[in-house]
Amino acid sequence: MISHASVARPPRVAAWLVDLFASDGHVESILGDLLEEFSDLASKSGVASARRWYWRQSVKTIAHLIATGFRAAPWTIVSAIIGGYLLLGIGVWIPERVIVAVLNFSRHGVVPYYSWPQMQSHLLWLNSAIMIGQFIVAMLVGCMVATATRGREMVSTVTLVLVRGPLAVVGYLGLLVRHWPLPFSVLPFLVSYFAGSIAILIGGVIVRMRRSAPLRRALGA
């Protein structure tokens, strides 16, 4: 009779994440080693314990792959991150200028003047459209950064997200110092930041999966 441990499979999401961060030349050996140790641990300590071990080991492996990938091509990754950050800044700055221009034009009669309730309604729709546009821009930036760092797509996009976080906090604190109290809530800022971060990672995943598709087909053949 075949034991349950012998047919157990490691967590698919954990294996998929390791696959994303590993280079094409090493992904098969890394996943193979993890699977071998997982199967051995499952037969000795049970499937549940083996799955917990696999998740812990996957996190450690991904952290190691990020550090190794950055050390292997630091200038390529740094250049891509700087370019991506500048593009993100342009994608945020232009819509903000549009809102300011609409407010100024309305105030000076260049466009029809709206009462404050009407203006709030228009700004709500405008802000919603802008947030959707910024999400798309962030995803495209993630794709471009990943494309520029072949073999290290997820390393570069994750690093961009990690760098973007502290800089965004510093920028927001600067606004608090210069324009206290701010005329808007912190919630839209947080929503925009997290949505943009997710979009950047989605862009990296798209490029990585498209590039690794031939290898996946070869391994599955």
C-alpha cells in the first residue's frame, strides 16, 4: 500500500514563489532539492510538519536568491530601479498637476465654476480615474524594470517596492510639515501606495512567467 507521505506534495504557492525568484539555470535543482528534503521529512514527521518546513525554507531560499541576484548585477538592478522610480514619479506628478489645473481654471472662470459639493463630486470621479491610471502605470513600470533585468525580474521589482516605501513615507512627512493640516486624508495615500506596490510586483510576475514559459514546457515534456 502506498503511504500518504509518499504521495504528498509541497505547498504549490511556496514552490511557485521559489520558481519566480530562481534563475532558469538553477530553478530545477533548487526545487528538486526542496522536494527531496520535503519527502524525507514527510515520511519521518508527517505531511503537516513537512509543509511548515517547506514554507520556512522557501522564505529563506527567496531571501537568499534576492541577495545573490542583487550582488551578481548590482549596477543593472540599481539603474533599472532608478529609472522605474523616476517613471513612477512622472506617473503621479502629471495627474496631480491636472487636478490643480482644474481647480485653478474653475476658480478663475476659465472653465465653468462649480460649487464645492459639485467640485467634490467631480474630484471623486477624477481621483478614481487617476488611481486606476496610476495602477496601470505602476504595472507597466514593473514590466519595464523586469524586462531590463533579465534573469532577475523579481529581484529588481521587489527591490523597487522596498525602496519606494521609505521614500514615499519621507515624501508624505514632507507634505505634513509644509502643509499642515493637509486638506486630504491619509487613506487615499495608503491605498495608492499599496495598490502601486502590488501593480509593480504583478508586472514583474508577468515578465518572469512569460520568459520562463519555454523552460516550463521543456520540463513538462
